[in-house]
Amino acid sequence: MESFWMRALDDAERAEARAKALRARFGESAEARCRAELQSFDERDPRRRRVADVFRALRWT
């Protein structure tokens, strides 16, 4: 169980770092760009989850 939480923490930290980089690069339009990228993926695309994590992190950073 501990490894699950460590992976979740690592995923969250990576998402937050990517969100901060996107915010620095695109400013206020970072959320819109991330949302557009998210919508471009198929529902079953594994990248969708990572982009969704970044999108949530953008909302909190």
C-alpha cells in the first residue's frame, strides 16, 4: 500500500512541476492549451490521465 501512495505522490509532484512550467511559458492561456490537448486525445489514450493531472494542477497553481 505504501508504494501506491509513493507513486501517487510522485505523479502529483510531476504534474505540479509540469503545470508550473506551462504556466510560466503560456501564462493565463496555459489552462486553455492544456484543455485543448486533453480533448485531442482518445478516451483510451494513456496520456490522457497525465494531461488531466496537469490540468488539475494548473487550477491549483
